[in-house]
Amino acid sequence: MYSTIWEIRKKFLLQQLLATERMRGWRTRKLGYELMKKEETYRVDDIQVLEGLQAVRKRPSMYIGSTDARGLHHLVYEVVDNSIDEAMVGYCNEIKVILHEDNRVTVTDNGRGIPVDVHSKYGKPGVEIVMTKLHAGGKFDKKSYKVSGGLHGVGVSVVNALSEWLEVRISRNNKIHSQRYEQGIPVKELEVVGEAEESGTTVTFKPDSEIFTEIEFNFETISTRLRELAFLNKGVKISIIDNKSSKENIFQYEGGISSFVQHLNKNKNVLHEDVIYFESSKGDVIVEVALQYNDGYNDNTHSFANNINTIEGGTHLSGFKAAMTRTLNDYARKNNLIKNEADKLSGEDCREGLTAILSVKLSEPQFEGQTKTKLGNSEIKGIMESIVNDKLAEFFEENPRTARSVIEKAIIASHARIAARKARELTRRKTVLEGSNLPGKLADCSEKDPEKCELYVVEGDSAGGSAKQGRDRTFQAILPLRGKILNVEKARLDKIYKNAEIQTLITAIGTNIREDFDISKTRYHKIIIMTDADVDGAHIRTLLLTFFYRYMEDLINAGYIYIAKPPLYRLKKGSKEHYVYSDSEKDEMYKELGESGVSIQRYKGLGEMNPTQLWETTMNPDTRIIVKVTLDDAAYADELFTTLMGDQVEPRREFIQEHAEEVVNLDV
């Protein structure tokens, strides 16, 4: 089904970026910080019960987000979370994940082991309470886990409730204890099954096919998450084995988040060889920052709180950005690199080409619900700002050559920003003079409610013509693009604003980009990329995705960007027509129709379809297939776009070689 060299990219990109793995809730160990006194042990009476489990199987999406592949993978992370929490407080240094051939998953750690003695209040073993009760765990006070990501205590009990069966084995107090559950219900009492020399917990579960639309785990998806956890937990060894494919990954990074930054910049030209790293604390708040500049044009900053990926940022990110802008401007003024207030660097100037990882540890983080995508603790902004101001200023004083190269890059970015603003204002004036604020090539829809409107971004005038004739004019708008848009991975903002096709796209959508971006002005809540099923079409799709990711990322986060999936073949026998989307579907349909008298047409371009066919196969909401673009792992997305669209040829060649076996059809 993946028919071109660029379709290799499509398969991998859609797996990791476009489709389904929005797994949140990552945890981390304390990295040797004095946030947890070792003598305060994890005891059964530390477990507190807030409510029961009944609603989970009835409404699983409330707890894991969805019941597709995204929610399925979330189960693994919830179990790994507990092991990471043990690592966070210094009791675990090795975690193993095994994907079995029958879609079972096993997660093992060498932590303290879940308590197994009987709870004085509830009359059940601690492990049974943890496994069968929502909001049950040792993370609601500050004794057992002073730093933890799993503050709501719903994780492993939700996994248990949504599994066909789950078995837990606990090594604790020199004994191995075991218990089995089916659909969240214990089917036998906790029992001792052997002797143990070391402590730890092993959880094996099989997702319930009655709950999930698919139960096959993706090795690459889980590996990406585990690698990030290893970066964020300095020295912890995290391994994953896939028994189906015999693949194995082992992640362990003594450099911690400095290694993370090096990894993200591995295919980029860096301005300074060494990663700038500092760590400091104030009260019970620990701050780690690692950063390095490259010669690119994008800000690649990722923030974490208690190892939870705060993809929507929060107070720690706000403090970091404010400190970076102040420190660079102070150094530039002090060393006469900028002359007056008019030359002041903006925050965007200061972060151009920056790759940074921020990690804060705190005892009582305030997140936005169970998804935990934004940190809200007001005091963290000031703490982060103060630490970054002091540490970065100190580094610049000790490393003037690096400081000068960073400031000079920011000054060039400032000049480009001013040029971009002039180009933008010129375009606006031209639009006013011409008496229209929408591009002429846009065939707009009559509906004005953005929630009901769709914009098809179509490759070429020929396909655009068919789409305009075949569409439903009430709610579907068509914007044909001529040729390939600018590769924004290799261009500054001023050049981007001068590109006619990009300017047309920006104007049609209505939000503007970067610092002027305003999602409330989005004219369409479905923006559908529709390109040919050939090499050029895949390339255009990648260029558009790169643009949306780099300059309109909030549209992706809002769920407004989609990929159209036109059919690959039309099979016709007599008066009956059948459209299929892969070679395997084509072969099956060919046999089903009886082979004799069947004509097969291979579509390489949308222009080969007449308006009626295009509507029936690709534009009719009742029959079409479209894939929503999601952004679950921004760090991985940045790495992938850099590999595919950046200057370095060798990483791109290695990527193609690595995934060449995934190609089913190859256009040559």
C-alpha cells in the first residue's frame, strides 16, 4: 500500500505523528535529590482508597483517552509509570518491557514491590487494593512518594479493569507473591509462590478485545516513549523486547537531559559543541535545564514536570522563556552588541535555533486534570526565571565565544523578523487595495460557521478543478496549490512570507503564523491535505505537514489537520465499480469478483478521477477515509522532520534504508 520512497516516510510518520499514540503521564526518579528520606518506607497503611472501579469498563475513554491504538498504548505507560515513580525516589534502577506474541505485555522493575500485607482499615492485601480501587495508592501524602507523576492513583487499576486478565508478581520480604485478575476482578487470593532474593514488581496483562478496537502493540511507539523516559531518568536502564519481531532496545543515559539535547541535535549543525547544563534547587523544587543552539530557524524546547511531558507548557516554560530573553538582551547591551532599545531582541529572536529540555521536580504539582499537559504552580515561574538568569549569565561570562555566537544569531533573526513584518504589512496593504481579503484561487464555501467548514488543500489546478466541481459547495472550500511549496525547514520567516503559495495558504486559513497566530480566527475546523498517490504527492504532503508543524502547530493540537486517503485502484466488472486502497485489497477484491471480465485502473493522480468519482471516493463525508494529524511526541516529531526535510543527507539515507523493507509498491 505504501507505494513510493516518500511513502516509506508516510507509513512511519503516520504511525508516530499522525495517528494515535497520545500517551501522557510520564514519571521520573529523583536523580539523587534529597526529596525523599530513605527511612520513610512504602508501607501498606500508606495506601488510601478514594472510590471504586465500576465506571472504567463502561467509560474507558474517560480514563485513557480512547479505545483505539492511542488508548491501548496508554495501558503500557500506566504500568511503567509505577516503576518510574519507584526510580524517582531512588528505589529502582532497571525496568524491562516485553511484548509477547499473543499481545500480552510484561513490565518488570526492581523497586520495593507493592505492599502485600493486609491493610488495617480495608482488610485486603495492599496489592489487591491498588489493583482494584480507583484513587488507591501511596501518592496522596508526602511520605511514600514525595515526588511522583501518578498523583491521581488511577493508573494500574484502570489497566486491570480494561484487561482480559492481569497477573501481578511481587518480590518483597524474601517472598514471591502472586495474584490473578480477570476484567479487574480477583479470581484467586494473593498467594506465596516462591522465595525471592531481591525486591520488585512484575505485571503481565492482556488488553481486553471487548474494549479496544485493536490490541496489537507497536514496538517503535513504545520504544520512543521509553527512550525519552531513560533520558529524563539519568542512569536508569530501560529495555524493551518484542518477541514477535525479535527486536530489542536498551536505553540508558548517564548524561540525562544533556544526552537528550545531543540526541535531538544529532542531525543539525550546532553553534557550540558542549551542551549548556545546569541544575539548582529552591526549597523542595529541583530545576534542571540543558540547552544547545544550532543553525536552524526553529525553537525546539520541551518541558517536563516530575517527568510528565507538559506539552502545553506552563509556569516553568514561561519562566524559562522570560529568563532567556532577559539574559541575552542584558549580555548584548553590556557588550555593545546591540546599541539601543530599538534593537532589543524579542523572545522569538532569542530562541531561534534553540534546542532545550526543562525538567522540574516538585512535591505538589498542579496539573490540568489527569491528562497533565500544563503545569499551573504559580511559584515555579519565578523560581525557574531566577535560576536561568543566574546560571546562564554565569555561563556567558565564562564562555564569551559561545555567548557571542548565540547573540549574533539572535540579531540576524531579529533582522529577518523585521523584514518578515514588512513583507506581511506589504501583503496586507496589497490585499486592501485589491478589495478582497481572500485569495482569488480559493473556491470558498457558503457556510460561515468554522465548525461546519472544510478546506481541501489540493495538489495542482487539474485536481483542483475536479474537486471544485465535485464538492458540496455548502461546507467544502477548495484551495489548489501550484507545485511544491517552500521547504520551511530551510527558510527564515522573511523568505516564508515572500512565498506566494504559503501566503495564499495563510490568508485562506485566516490565523496568520508564529507570533501573530490566532486560532480563534481559523476559518475551517477541517483542513484536509489531498495530494496524488505518487512521489510528488507524498513530497507535497510532507512539505505541507512541515509547514503546519513549524508555523501553525496549534491547528494540529486542536485536531484541525487531516490527510485525505484517495483510492489506489478501481475495479470494474459489468456496471459495478469497487474502489480499494491497497494492493492486498485489490487482490482480494479481484478474486471475489471472479477474476474474468474484471478491469483494473490504477490511480496515480487525483486528476484521473472525474468530479463524481472524486466526491464518491475522497470527499463525501459518508464514504471517504481521512486521517487526523495528531502531535503526541513533539521531540520525536522534530527529529523526524529534521531528518526528512533538513540539510543532512546521510540521516535521510539511513532512514530510507532502515524502513525500505516496509515498502509494498515502489513507483519508479
